[in-house]
Amino acid sequence: MKRYFLTVDWCSTGNRGIFCDSMGNCFSQDTPHTEEDFFRILDHFGLILTPLSLLLSEDEVAQYTRWVPLSEFSNMYGIALRKETSHETS
């Protein structure tokens, strides 16, 4: 089964990951996220996070194992990245 996940790419660095909290709770749904969804979830930080709604399977989501906190969200939320992806937030 596939679902749409809110993914972000911090400052468009080419490191797209799943937006989630430190416990792995993310924003997934059966239909693609809309611009309104992006703004409701990310507020004005959507400008630097380059949001995109991606359709991912359970196996694909399981590849996102490295969590990087975002200071913009008081480190409560961050980006789950694939292990081989490098990401710098400072």
C-alpha cells in the first residue's frame, strides 16, 4: 500500500526527506498534499523547506532511517533522510 508523505528539502540542497517529529510521526495521507496543507503544517517555513507530496510504499519509507532535527521547529520536528544522504542544517 502506498500513501502520500510530506517531504521537504531544506534550502533546496538536494537532500529530500520526510518531514516528521523525533518519534517518527509524519504527515501522510491517501491523497496528495495541497498548497494549503503545506502552509497549515509548515507555515512560512515552507519557503525554505521546498515541500513536495510524494507517493511512497512502506518499503520506501523504511529507507528513511536518519533523523535530522530542524532548529526552525525548536528541534521538535525534522527530516527523516535515507542513510546515504548527507545533510547539514547549520
